[in-house]
Amino acid sequence: MSDDRNQSPDQRNDSGEDKKNTQRRKAKTLVMWVILIMLSMVFVQIFSRSRSEEAQISFSDFRQHLANDNILAVTISEKTIVGEFKSGVPIRVGTGPEIIETQFKVNIPFEDPDLVYDLEEKGVEISARPKSTHWLSYLLTLFPYIFIIVFILFIFRQMQGGQKGIFSFGKSKAKMAGGDRPKVTFKDVAGVTEAKVDLQEIVEFLKEPEKFKKFGARLPKGALLLGPPGTGKTLLARAVAGEAEVPFFTMSGSDFVEMFVGIGASRVRDLFDQGKKNAPCIIFIDEMDAVGRHRGAGLGGGHDEREQTLNQLLVEMDGFDANDGVILIAATNRPDVLDPALLRPGRFDRHIVVDRPDVRGREDILRIKSNNKPMAESVSLRTLARLSPGMSGADLENVVNEAALLAAREDHSMITMEDLERAKDKIVLGAERKIIISDEEKKIIAYHEAGHTMIQELIPEIDNTHMVTIVSRGRALGVTYSLPAEDLYLYARKRCQGDITGLLGGQAAEKIVFDELTSGASNDIERATDLAHRMVCDWGMSELGPIFLGGKNEEVFLGREIVQSRNHSDQTALKIDQEVRGIIDSCRNRAETLLQQNIDILHAMSDALLEFETLDRDQLDRLFRGEKLEPEETLEPISSDEERRESAPEEASDSKEEEPSETPPVVEKEVAIQASDDRVEAERSRTSES
């Protein structure tokens, strides 16, 4: 045991894997030997069996031949007599011709005590064959059953992954980090500085415990990583595994509860037993909400296996001493559904928030993700970081990977800034679609997007447009992409009203120009209404005052309330509807007024969109200065646009120019005209949540 404790985690992991591989090889070898032995016995039985040359006769015929003194010799066994005629006897086999046979075989139907006496009387030579054991026949009879049993045992061992026996369901499925996996360290993690500091302190405590114990500090019992998907919670845990020189066990929250009752609690006990045997060590549970959800009513009845597992987890976390050196790290993106007993100090002493990175964090992440990729000198990661607010680490990694795929597809020698921007637009806005739109619908889309752009330019409280296009992207028929001066964390009332006005600008332009409304504004209306509801019910930005009127949106199956309750009366609900309608009507009237006052610019922008399809920031500034865009001033179209407009090569395409480093960052907000049956849910709340 002491030798095992002196080994490194990688060595212990390798030795454990070697043992499992050895067990698998032994099982396969055993099965192969059993099969070979059985096949050999079958062949021996087949080829060693002497070919029967005796003719089969009845017992009555045998008695008749004996009475006629035509039997020369017999060999008597337990149930048969094999003998030889004195002279050949013609015997017909089936429907064939008669054959002269000199040897015969007869079955003895019953015990005949006078048979031997009659044979001796006729002078027949008598011999006896000893009773056969037929062990080979018995074994061949049992062969199918033996084969099935061995096969089932082999399958069970494979299903258990080489664990101890076929009934080890209650054993933990935790895996020890290490082996051939690429090692991840804190240098590979960026954009989450505060979370790195907290976890680095835990790693340092494990490496140098005396440094902290001299101040009376104890080792934290647990750390809970909280944050939205894709922000790097699991990556941080892998970095801890790479930095800590102690065993690191990893397990998913969904691995605890399965079909058998009591399996979850048994696996929790086994997991912590492994941790205590290998202390000091770290246990990481990913997707903690799968096992740690709030205990409560829920739906249905009876005993909840998941609650039993959670109870055992609570006992184990509060049952071992801090000096044991066992630390539990868990990750979840649903902290709201976790049980309060799980979150209290003494179980999870640290709640580490892993949020989306700011502009500096995004730049650091992009630098790490582009380390092993050939980048052109013109690439500015700082500019790209400013153009991608709200993106998580996983999103940024996807941007770099998509840019690499684009560069490879078009046979570039290096990844260019244009590749990165196109990849970002593809991820945020969706891929360009090659669809055929009528001239009338195309004109409506152009005025719709021009209306959004005009409002964003005319209202100072909201973000200006970075790029507007009537090229179909994703499920949107057109997109208006705006940019902020900085990352936003709070929303003011004027900004909310301005955003609602901008969302309604597209439909306002349709009404002014065509005196008609289309279904393309469905998503705009939905988002504007949602933002107005938040202003009234959640943020106190109405005449109703600072009162929280929003209901809790608890899911039925989270162990909370089955029926969603409302904390206000019917009269208050009517006032809420009136306030929301008042905000929407006021913003719609404001949008129509602004567009009517600048109708000439609206027409010019719509014409430019119909001609060039995509307008960037520089071209929009020229339009607002009253300048006319020339076709040669636009950029070369990207390849997908060229293919889409092969029938009209004289038309130029507008794509976005590379922005200088001082350009303000892009907000992750889009105003898109939608097809009647499409909704862009992914971007639904980007502009309405603070």
C-alpha cells in the first residue's frame, strides 16, 4: 500500500489500466481455448467414429436366422448384437435393390434370458463388449449450454469494463485523469482570471499545505464552478488535474443514477472511498445539476432514487475531515436548481463564477486558440475581440476553427482577418442562404432593414449599426448588426426605450412606404414586448413603481412548484398590460416620426441595399452625409456571393472592410426580418437582459 501511495497519479492510472487490459486479455484467451477444445472434441467424435458396415435387421429375423443355424458369431453389448452370417443373406435397404450382406446388427428390445443358451446350443461364437461410458457424447450434448454460459460471462465482463465481477453495478465509474491525454494547465485557460486564482490556491494548498496551515487555514472541502455553457468550467477542472500533483478523479453527474435501486448511493460511497484511499486527491463531478437538484414535490410519487443519491452525497461531503485532503470540485450551469443543503459552507466552501469574458479576456482566449494556426500579419486579435462581445470561450474557439476551415476551403496560405470576420458572422448571424426572393419582397426587406438602421443612427442612447445586409443568413431574411461603445452590464430606461424603438423601426418603415404590414417583424415584436414586460415587471421602469411583478418561471420537473403562481391581482395585471401597451405605442410612434422626418435618407439607404445588398459602417456614414455610393467603392464580394449572383456579374457586393483598432466593439445584437414561420431563439434576449 505504501508503494502505491508513493506513485504519481499517472503511474497509478497506468497500472490500473494495465490491470484492466490484462483481465480483458485473459478473458478473451479463456473463451478462445474453450471454443478450440470443444471444436476439437467434435472433430474427434466425427472422425474417430468407425463407419458402420453392418446391415440392420429385426430381432425376429435374427431369431429366424438363429433357428436356421445361419449365425456364425455374435458380439453382445448392452442393447445391441453385432454378428456375422455363415452364408450371405440378401437384404433390401429402403427401395433399393437387394444386397448380399454377411454382417448384421440387431437391437435387443427386451431382456431374453434364453438367448445365450440358444446361441450356445447352435454353436455360435459369443463375445461381449464392455458397457460404454459415452463421456464424449455427454460432453457434446452439454456443449451448447457451456458455450452459452461462457459467452454470457464474457459479455458481462465486457459491459462492466473489466471491473471486479459481473455484479459490480454499485462501483463508482470515476476515471483517474492522466494517461495519454494532452495535459492542460492554467496557461491554457484565459478570460477567467478570478476563477483561476481561486483554483490555483487550492492546488497550492495541496502542494504546500504547511504554507497555509501555519496560519490556521484549512483545506476547502469543495468548490462549485458556476456559469453559462461554454465559459470553460470543465476546462478549468482539466487544468486543475494537469497542475495538481495528486490523483484527480472525474465523473459525470448522470453516471450515479441508473435503472437499479440503490446504485446511486452505492456509487457515491465507493467514489469517496477511492478518494480517501488516494488522499490527498481531487474529485470532479461535471454537470452537478443531474444529481444535486432541489429535493421537493415534483411530479409522481414514491421514493426518488435521485434524492437518495443526493442524501448520500451530502453525508459524504460533510462526513470526512478537512485533513483527509479530499476536495470535491463540481461544475454546473444551473445553480438555481441545486439543493440549498448542497450549497452551504462546509460542503461547497467556494462558489466560483465562470462568466463570459470581457474584451481583454476574449483577446487572450483568441491568442491561445490561434497559437498553433498560421495567422496573417494583418490579423488583429484585439479588433476581433472587440467585434465579438458576449461570446464565450467555446464560441471564440469555434470562430477560430471556422476561419481555419474557410482558409483551407479557399486554399489560402494563412488565415486572414477576412476569414475570421466571415467565420464570426457565420456563427453569430448564420450562414448565407441561396434563396430566390421576388423583387417586391426584396424591396420590403430592404426598407425593413433600412428602418432599423435609421432608428439606431438617430437615437443617441442605443448602439449604431455596424453592418446591414439583405442577404439571407440562417433563418433571417435580412440582418442589421449594431455595435456598442463598450461591454454593457446595466440597462438604463432610455436605452431600453431606444432599443424597443429600434426593434419597431422595421415595421414602421413598411407602414410608411407600403402602407402595409408583413409577418417579417414577428421576432421584432416578440423581443420588443418581452423587453417592455421586463421594464414594467422586473425593473420598475413604469408608473407602477419599483414593485417586482414577474412570476417565477420554475420548471415542473425541477422539484419546485407544479403550478406557476402569480404575485399580483387581476387589476394589477390589467395595469401591467396597459403600461406595456403604452411603452410599445410610444416607441412605435417615435419610430414613425423619426423615419418620416428623414424619409429621403430612408429611400437612399433602401436603394443602396437593393444595389449592393450589404453596407458596412463606412458606407453608412457616407449615406448619412448625403454622399452617393459608387459601385467601384464597394469591396469585392466573397465567394458565396459570387456564386449566388453569377447571373448578374455587373452587380457589386458589399462586404465588411477590416476595421481599424480604434473602431468601437460590436454588440451582439441583431434586428432581423424573419420569415413568417421562423424565429431566431438564439439571439432572442441578447438586447433585453442586463
